[in-house]
Amino acid sequence: MPEPNENDVLVRAKELAEHDGYPWDIEFKSWTPGTKVVPQPYLDPGKKQQYLDRARAELREGIRDA
């Protein structure tokens, strides 16, 4: 079986992360002093790599769980 396309791997990794409640990228917003800041979950580079590895393995095996 051919190696999965890297774009497909990235798309699947982002889907997996979102399913687990993690945004792939941090969204920085401007804020006014005194307003409440809501913390966001954060994916560090190591965790992103884990999602990429998991997505690559799923695509290699043809597993696609929606």
C-alpha cells in the first residue's frame, strides 16, 4: 500500500485533535484589560506529532472513523 499523502495526514490529524477537544492552532485575540480571559486547550509540538503519527497509521491501515 502506498504511503499516505502528507496533506491527508495533516487533515486527519486535525480532525482527531478537534474530536478530542484540541484546536490545532492557537487563536490569539485582542482583549480589553478587565475582561475575562478564557483559557484554550493547547497542543504542544510533541502532542501534534502524536496526532500526526496516529493519523498516518490510520490512513495506512485504511481506518477512517467519523
